[in-house]
Amino acid sequence: MENKWNEDELKAVGSQLSSPKGEEGKKTGERMAVSNENMIKRTIDAMKLANKQEVLEIGPGNGSHLALLMAQAKGLHYTGIDISDTMIEEANRINQEFVAAGQAIFSLSDGVHIDFPPHTFHKIFTVNTLYFWKDPKAYATEIYKALKPGGYFCIGFADKTFMEQLPFTKWDFELYHTQMVRDLLEEVGFDVIKVWEEKEQITNNLGMDVKRDIIVITAGK
């Protein structure tokens, strides 16, 4: 039998997905890592990582996919920024070997600024954070500035039509179709190189089995 969720519970789910907090936030991070596993892999693949590149991830959650990323090439250096203290703590715990070796850094971000010098990263990526950008154009501009010329920005997200069917997305979420994201990226200077789409079966954060439409866009500078 399907669980019945009241409005307050659904709003709490949406809030945790936006910025996981506390013990429930840790559980949310674990669920996100499972439900987004395929989307994360597809987005990592889209970056076409090469040896000794600097990589930035926006919103890594608990970072349990870092080993997969680091196996893509030799000598990678990874930075993960997140608005959640809980997720930064979990990511550091799960990836303590990479952090101790100086191969990875996780740091807190305000979700508005990307506090690195211009042209710092060869590749930047993010999965399922787009819905929570406070000022999408300004944040896309921040990403563009942080990327080296010739670099790629890869963004994974779920289509607006699918997301509208989820009862918790009426709070805190801004939803997008593919063309909306293309337009946003091109407006700040990116060239859209590739759009990849797939239907996948997942268990969502309410424990429901659903088929969702996912999109990964590769944009170049």
C-alpha cells in the first residue's frame, strides 16, 4: 500500500532534498546517491576526463561516487562544493583517503558564488542541483567564469514534465525543460555541444517506483 504523506511531510522532503540536514539529511544523502547513481555516472562520462585535470562538482551530496570519478583518469584533482554542512561532513568521512592524499577537497558554499579564480577548472559538473539555484543566470555566469577556456560544463537533471508529477516539488524547486537549460547556458556564453536523454526506472525519495526522463547537457567554453 502506498504511503500517505501530508503537506508538512512533503514540504520537509523537498527541504531535505534542497539542503540535507542532520540525521535525516544523512539518510536523504544515501537515498539520493542510490536514486541518482545512473544520472551521476552519465554526467561523469559526459565530461570525458583526462589526466591531471582540475574538476569541480557543485552539490556532491555525500560524495559516494568519488571513487568512480577518480578512476576515469590519472592525477585528477577534485573539488566538491555544497550548501549543506551535513553533506560536507559525510563526504569528507566517506572519502577520507582521497582527502588525506590531497586529491579531493569538500567545502561549504553559499549557493550563490563560486569562490575560485577565473579559469580554475578543466571540467565542472552538477547533478540535480539546478532546481535550487537562487539566481540561475548569475550562477551560470559564475560557473562560466570558473571554467578554463576549452573546458566542459556538464549538467544532469530530470525533465520538468516528470518533476511536476512529484508531490514535493511545489516547494523550493524551479523546474526545467531541456530548451530552458540550453537557453540559460547559451545566454551566459556557453556553446551547447551535446544533449543526451534517457528514461530510467528508479525508487524516488517517497519510496515509489517511477520512470523518469533524465537529461545530461554538455556545454563548452
